[in-house]
Amino acid sequence: MADIRLIATDLDGTLIATPAREFHLYKDFREQINNLRRQFNCVWAICTSRRMGSFRRFFVPMATLDVLPDFVVVKHAYIYQRTRWGYMPHILWNIHIAYVQWLNGLNVRKAIDQWHRDVVQSFPGARTIRRSAARLWMRFSSEDLLGQAVSMLEPQVAAFRLLKIFRFRTELDIRAVPFTKGLAVTELCEHLGIGPESVLAIGNGHNDTSMLDGSVATRVGCPMNSEPEVVEVVHKAGGHIAGVPSLA
């Protein structure tokens, strides 16, 4: 089995849930991270939905004990590297990530327009509740017709990592889900020359699933306090579901 070269972790609820209750674990965590760095030349990246300023403030308890990641991915997508001057953005990497997001958004917009036309044509009684650049929400006259529409659209929606079908009673809701943490980890791996087999990803929320489904990292895990969907994703990827919450 390949050595772990990159550890990608979520922040809120995964590393830090209740700082006062977890402070006694920070030193042990620092030692484990530093051992991995020494033994395998491993790097650690925190992937968070927070902006950099918010991350700095929230991360103060760990930073005071010199528990510092090598990289921080903020706003789900943009990569900063720790330097002697603090965390600095990788401009070119982030421009590429922004371009990929723009291109995906353009393709999604075209697909949703086409799916809306197909549904209206195939199911004349279907009612459009909301249609936007990244969402198609429709209501059908029966659950049977809804099932037919889902069967028709599922293979096409599956081609888009950032889209998911939700259904409730007679309603179909295709909408975007956060996928850019996985995109950022992929970008980071490409520049560091690290393959998925050498990546460990850990998270607990819906916005972490793009780095936990086995495509970005072949080793994945989640704490006990994870969302049910996250537990399911990690289980399907053959990962580790912890019996304790957050940092423990």
C-alpha cells in the first residue's frame, strides 16, 4: 500500500467542534501530523468553506500550539500555502480552479435548459416550480410520473459531479451540490505529484462528499458526528467511520 502523502481534512465539525472540550487533544494531533511529515514527507491541507480571515480567527486555538497546516483551501476551492510570511494564495492554481468552475456552470446551465424542454415535452402536465442556471425544480401529477421522469434523467444527471437529484412526494429537484473541495484537492495533488492512492481525506458534512467518494482520495474517513449522507458515501468508498466525534 502506498504511503500517505497528503491528508485533506475538513475544519468545522471535523477538526474543531467545541474548542474548549478538544484542547487537550491538540498536542497529540500535532505530534501525529509531524510524525507523518517526517516519515513520509506528508503534507496536510485544511479544506473549509470559510474565508481566509474567518479561518485565521477560528483556528487560533490550534495555531497557538503550532498546529499549522501546510495548505489551506478556503471558500471550498481556493488554495493558500503556508510560507514564512503567512498563508499566501497560489494565484495561477486558483485561476484554473475558477475557470473549471465557470466551465462546469456553463455546461450545467445548458443541460438544465435541455432537461426542462425534455420533461415538458414528455410530461405535459408537469409544473415548473423553479428553473435557474443551477437548479430545476418541478412537480408532477403523480408519483408514478415522477418515477418515470427520474429514470429518464438519472443517467444524464450522473454525468455531472456537481448535480444531484432530490425527490419528495411528486416533486423533482435537480440542484447543484458543493463539489469544489474535491476539485481543489485534485488541483493540489497535480501540482505536488501525488496520486489518489496516497491521499487521505476526512470530513463530516455535505460539502465534503466530493473529496470522500473515492475518486479524489482512495483512503477516506469521517467522524461519528457526520451527516448520514457522508457516512453512506464513506461506507461505499470503503473508508473508515469513526466511533468518536470530531478530533477524537
